Amino acid sequence: MHSQNITIDNITKVEGTAGLQVLVEDGSVADLEFIIKDYRRFYIEAVKNKPIMAVPSFLSRICGTCSVAHLFAALKAIEKSQGIEISDQTHALRRLAYDGLMIRDHTLHLYFFVLPDILGVDSIIDIPDDPENLGHILLHDSFDIKKVGTEITNVIIGAAIHAPLPRVGGFLKLPDPSRFPELVNKLEAIRPQVLRGIKTFFEWNENLTRNSDYLCIQNEGQYDFLEGDIINSTGKRVTIEQFHDFLKSVVIPYSQSEGYVFSDSHDDYLVGSLARLNFNKDLLNTRTKADAAPFLEVFPSNNVYHNNLAQAIEILQCVDDAIDILKSLQITQEKPLFSAPHAGVGVGVVEAPRGILYHLAKIDERGMIEDYDVIVPTSQNQINIENDLKKYFNENLDKGQDTLKLEAEKIIRAYDPCMSCATNFLKMDWIEK
């Protein structure tokens, strides 16, 4: 028996901690384990017996890069539990802030983590400092794009990370509308840069095609990250309150994260931008659809690398959506809606950058958290990632271990996984018999 262990101790361009162990027997993959190694941090235990007004801000600390997603999911869960219907203005402002989150978060992943793979360099540090070099141009595009996303969230909700202004029922302080024209001008200025990025990710010829199932939120009226029902590839449609019943959790003994499959079919599935574009591309902003038309032709797609392209298109969608809101929104002074707390159960579901994010809040009669649950996108994607990797290794075992390791990293990166919320290290143990 010939055995060989291969370990990668420090893989960059991803966030968090993960491992990969591959067992090869007789020239095929006998076993493959994608191991999430970030230890549980017990946020949902820590919020028990805490007042509901304190919980959303606390839970935004689950993740730095997409804290707004956890904040808004928690706000929605608390508001549903208390029967609070937020105003149209609050809906619009949250949507606008979420556009800023998506612009900033997608840009970070695509340009800082994926772009080096496209350019064939180890990291952005290795991109030539030459204004005529395409990599240099794209990297500086990303600085401009990400900055505008951050400015939107700063203006609307007070900060890009752990925003202080949103609260149950509305906002502690409303944004200054005199800042809106400046934001519109900056968004218009980055549109050509966003389109250049879309073209770059479209032209990247990486391919891993597997007939995955998909799951996402769909609002039949518009492309939406915050409102709608849950749909899957079979056409099944359920409300967000039914989402937990829609899934079956799977204990993964070698991982700190549980996985999920469809409760009725036991199939794995994918959440994230690829799922959203596959189902919702006809709902994109009219301007986005017009300018991204050549790139939208590849959707629906079963190529996991097209998740990167889908994220690039979503940046443009959020730019155009933010422009429309900023041009039309008239700020009216209003106080947050709230009443005496009471017992109740509420579910908040949003599309985080990486896919469906689920918060469930159970409140007692004192207005304190009795129980809480969170399901993050990477937990839902874990089984699908494993199965993609099995397919890749079985089809490419002759390429050599260095190539296999590099391509495994690219496949995992395509999901933009978030262990704590993402992956920083991939440890790969290679066992061959």
C-alpha cells in the first residue's frame, strides 16, 4: 500500500478555516471530506434571555464582511415576532443599504480573491504596478467600486460594518438626503468599471459543470435580496416561514458545521449568486439587463465558476437599483415603529452575498429571547461543495497533486464560502492506496 499525505497549511484568498481530506483507491476517489474547522461561537446561545432590542446589533457580530445581512435578518425576525410592519421608507432604505453591502462584499471576493487566479498570479500584491496592465486597471477599478459601496452604507445606516442606525421598526436616525446626488454621481462613474469586470469574469474559461439543484429567494416583482418566497429547481415555492421545514439537516461528523439537503428528495443544493441569476435574471433592473445582455445569455448555468460571473452582474444590478432609489426617494421624518413586547415567533430570511441566510427568533412574554436559530449559506453549500470536488477529482486524477490542490481551492473559492463567515485555510490530506 502506498500512502501519501499532502497538507496545505496556509491558503490565502479565502476567509476562515477549513480542511480537505481525499482518499484515493484503485485510481478513483473512495472518500472526500470537506471539513469546516472554525469552532462554534455560540452566538445563538448567548442571545438567550437578552432583550429583543439588543439582539440584532449583537448578531451582526457573527460576521464582519456581511454583518448587514445578519443585522437585517435579525431585525426581520424580531419584527415578525412582534407583528411590526415597517414603513415603505424603511423598506427602501434597507434595500439601498443592502445594495451597498452587495457592491462592497462581491467586489472584495471577486477582485481580491478570484482575480489573481484569472491573472495567473499568487495574490494582488503580484499584479504589476503598470497603469497599462489589465490586472492593474481591474484592481484599481475594484478600489473605486468597493469605496462607493462602503459610502452608501455609511450614509444610509451609519457604517459598513456593525451599522448603528437600523433598529427594530425603523431607524434611530434617518440619512441626510443632501448626500444622495453625490452618491448617484459616484455610482454612475463606476458603471463602466463594473462592466469591465463583468467582461473579465465572463471571459474566464474555467468550467466545472454538475447538475446541482438551486435554492433562492424570489420576489415576482423585482430582483430582490430581502423580500420574497423560497423557490427551488423543481419549481417548489414556499414562504420563508416554511423554509426550515423545507430542509433536512445532516450531521457531518468530521465538520464543525452541519449540512442541509432537500427534506423530500435528500438532494444537495447550491445557494448564492448563481442560484439567484439562474432563477431571477428576468427580474434584473432594466438598465442592467440591457448593458449585461451578452453575459446573461449563459444563465441558467450549471457551471459553478459562473457564480463569480453572477456576482459581477449583481454588482451592476445593485449599482443601478441604488441609483433608482436615490433619485426617487423623498425622506420623511418618522420614528421607529414599536409597541410593548409580547410573546411570539418570527422568521427573517435574506439573501446574504453567499446565499440564503435564515434567522428564527422565539420571544417570551417579557420581550426576551427564549430561543434562536441561524442557518448560514455555507452550511447549506457544504454538501454541494463536497460533491463538486468529488466530481472534479474523479475526472482529473491524472493531473498531479499540485494541480489538483490548486483547482480544489478555485472550486471552493467559487462558492465564496464563509466559515466564520468564509475560508482562510484549506488543509488537504492526500491518502492513496
